[in-house]
Amino acid sequence: MKKILMVLTSVSEIGDTGEKTGYNVAEAAHPWKVFKDSGHFVDFASIQGGQPPRDKVDSKDPLQVAFAEDETTRAGLYNTARVDVVDPDQYDAVFLVGGHGTMWDFPDSEGLQNLVASVYNAGGVVGAVCHGPAGLLKVELANGFRLVEGRKVAAFTNDEEVAAGKDKVIPFFLADRLEEQGATHVSAGVFEEKVVVDDRLVTGQNPASAAGVAKEMEKLLAEVIHQEKAEEQHEAEALRAEKDAEKNARKAAAAGTEH
């Protein structure tokens, strides 16, 4: 069982349009379901802390309804921790949930950048979906390189912004900005599922890709668990061999004394 931190936006309005926004519920609910079904522990954090704003819950999506009604989840979302006070050592993976609000508060959050870098530097898994990769733009690793530099990534596309009618409102096109930071943006058709895995970084294009990102993250975490179990078994076998050697040495010494 691993601990996963899901990070949410604290922005409740799209620019100065007056249009309400927040984290995308589908992009939180579907990964949450994958993580929970795999037996992992899920925590929530947001840029400003407290109760993060959210988009509307689609009542026709049973996973969104289950997410919104789950008592443990509701308690966790009622008063989320601020990203800049979260201890990254407590988490094996971090998942950046999308929603248009992330375009305003994810990119310049030093707390988020430090959190993501710390988890990745420690061998953890980083995932992001839709507009969530906005939180990856300025993440710098211990080796001095940007996290996205030289990597293949997926994120909400320019065509999808146009289709959503947000191309004149957003502060920048996320796909373009990722490429400016040295990433190679890989995409499918408008609103089609696309998940990209590059080492321990998993990104998805849009809400339809959210569960897929979580599933790929789960595969990486399963590999870590398998490796940890193998190491534990090796250590146990080595300890048992050491104890047997000590026991045999005592027997030999006792036999020598008798003669």
C-alpha cells in the first residue's frame, strides 16, 4: 500500500469572466477510484489549502457521484493542506488534477514545484492530467534539469481549448508552453484519450485520460512494491544464513571442546 497525494486548484473563477470553475471532478474521481481499488491511501492538498472549489458533479457519472458522497473523501476535501506545508517524504506519488483554474495558480506555486520535485527526486511517481501539467512547467529536479525537459508529455491541446471556447480566456496555451520548456507534446484527436508515460512521469490529455493516467501510475507503483518485497526477502534470507552460520559455528566449537 502506497500513499498518493492528489493536488487541486484553489481558483474558483476563469480569469475575470465571472465563470465559476475549480478542479475537474471527473479528473479527481476516476483516478481516486483506481487508487482506492488498488489499496492505496489517498490524501488531498490544494494551492491555498481549505476547501477547494470544484466544477459541477455529473450526476450521470456514478464514479463522480461516489467520489462526492464518500465520507472519507468529503472529510479530506473539507480542509485540505496547503501544498507548501505538505511533507513530501510522506508520499510515494503525487497526482495533479486538472480544471481550468490550474492555469492561474499551478504554474507559479513554488510550494507545488518543491513538492513535485521532492517526490520525483526520491524515486516517486508524478502524474498530471488535462490542465494539471501546468504545475510541471517550472519544476526543477536535483540534477538541474526541468522535469519536463526532453520528455514526452500529454496535456489539454490548443484545439481542445478552441473547442471548449476558452482559447481567448486562458493566460497561455499549455501545450505550447510545455514545448517551450523542452518537452515534446504528444496528442490524440480532440477530446480523445491519450496517456503518455516517460520514466516516472505520467501525463494525460483530457478528462477522458484521467483513469488511464492513474492506471499507468499504479503499474509503476506496483513495480516499486515488487522490488521492495524482493529486497525484503533477500535481506531475510541473508539474515537467516547469517544466523545459521553462527549456529553452526557454535556447534563446531562445542564439538571441538568435547574432544
